[in-house]
Amino acid sequence: MRSRGSLVEEEKVRSHLWLHRREDAIGYAHRPTSGNISSILSHDRK
């Protein structure tokens, strides 16, 4: 069993990474190439 502290840290890291992925997706969405958007969206579903 892992301690509760490490689980909380893990959640922080996970949400932090998720936020960065969202920012990347938003950044790509503002670019003219639609290929980037679809690849980001399909990557997000995993």
C-alpha cells in the first residue's frame, strides 16, 4: 500500500501533465494545419 501523501503527489503531477497537454492542444488549434488538431484530439482520447 502506498501512503496517502504519495497518492496526492501523483494526482498533482497527473493533472499538471494533463493541463500542459490541453495547452498544447489549444496552441495547435490556433495553427492553420488541421492535421495537428486531429492528431492531438485522438491522442487525448487514450
